[in-house]
Amino acid sequence: MMADMKRPIPLLFLLCMLCCALPLMLLSASDEEVEATSAHEQKELVEPEQEGLELQAKQALIIIDAGHGGKDSGSIGTVETEEGVQKYYEKTFTLEIVLQLKALLEEAYPQYQVELTREDDTFVSLFDRSVITNKLAGDTKIPVVFVSVHANSHTTPKPFGFEVWSMPLAKRRWFRAFSPSVEENRRLNLESEAMANRMSTALNNQIGNFTNNRGVFQNSWYVLSHHFVPGILVELGFISHPTEATNLYTRWYQSRLVQALADGLHDYISQL
């Protein structure tokens, strides 16, 4: 038995084994090459598609108006701070909000161009705000939206809550001798109303548990009626209400307001 085990394996047998194994080796290598090629092709197909999605991000020009400023303080409230009770001006509040909003929008949505009608405590007339808005809108071909930020006030300290305003559908927008056509005017007012509703929802989502949603209203405010882009005016709370004024002053509440404004704007622009 041991002698048989040491006997050399016939050459013919080795050749037969090699002939049988070679096709399997080639097939295995071929499968690996196909899989590698397929994966490479899939990667080449997926990457351009992902780049396309990034390029399709909706571009827009957002013009943000901080109400009042300079010699025009707007409404005046009182707030409790660590230093005691002090006056809090609407012009200060609106500027704080728009500066934070601009920073948030530019970080979260780099595809948006964000412009302000004022960037510091300077007086800008209502006429000049309209001139700034119309000039910025006229220099671009991307969608343009406008939002004017304010704080509300009342002769009594009882009212509180936020409001969103847009142009009435039947009202015309005027700017010196020029006015849009009836059809264009109606389109602008309808788009403004849609933006106002989305903004009201966004504000309610962020601060609805802390204050009152007073609703969406329409009025021919100068700052809305003298430019030709969809626009809204937001009253973010009553500075004449002691508790709400203190909320408007605090950074934690301001961050909620800023997030709500960003959400409302982005929600509206996304559906254009």
C-alpha cells in the first residue's frame, strides 16, 4: 500500500485536471471584473445625479426690512433686565432680528442672496426703502421676496401676539407714475397672501405655545404698496405688553422668531 502511494501521478491525469480547472478560473476572474466595472459605472451615474440635485437648489433674493431706525424709534416698551427696568425701542428690536435672520439664512441656505434696507441704527424713509427694494429687484432675474419686520403696540398693555400682513387683493401698488398692470398687480398680491399664510404657520410652529396667533391681515402699508415684488409685514409681538416685551428682548425668544422667519421664507420660496 505504501509503495502505491509513492507512485508518481501520470502526466496525462495532470493535464486533464488543468484543462478542467482553467475555464473555472477564467470565469471567476471575469465575474470579478464585471462586478467591478458595474460598480464603477453605477458610481459614475450616481455622482452626476447628486451634483444635479445640488445645482437645482432654488435661488432667490430676500430683501429684509428692519422697521424704523435712527430718529424714528418706533414703539417703546419696558423690559426687566439684570440692570433693572429699562426702555426697549422697536427700532432696536427689529435690527437685532434682521441681523440674526440674515446670518441664519446665509448659513443655512447659501443659494439665497440676502439684502437689508438698513444694517445699523440709521433712519431710512419709507420712500427710500421702496427705492432700495425696487432697485435690488430690478437688477436680478431670480425670484425676489420682501419682508418688513416690526413690533406691535397698543394704548393698553393687554393685547399680545403676532400678526402677518399683506396687500389687499383689490388694491393697486403705486410708485410715482409707474404702476403694474391689473394682472401683474393681482399676481403680486396673491403671492404675497400665500407668503403671509406660510409665515403665519411658521411663526405658530415656533412661538405658538408662548403667545397668541392673531392671524393674517391685509392693508396697503406704504412699505408694501410701493414696490413690485411679493412682500409681507410681520408684527412679531406687542412691545407694549410687559411680558411679551421681555420675551422679545431675550435671546432665546429671538432665536425662535428668527428660525420661524427663516422657515416661513424658505417654505414659500421652495414652492415657487
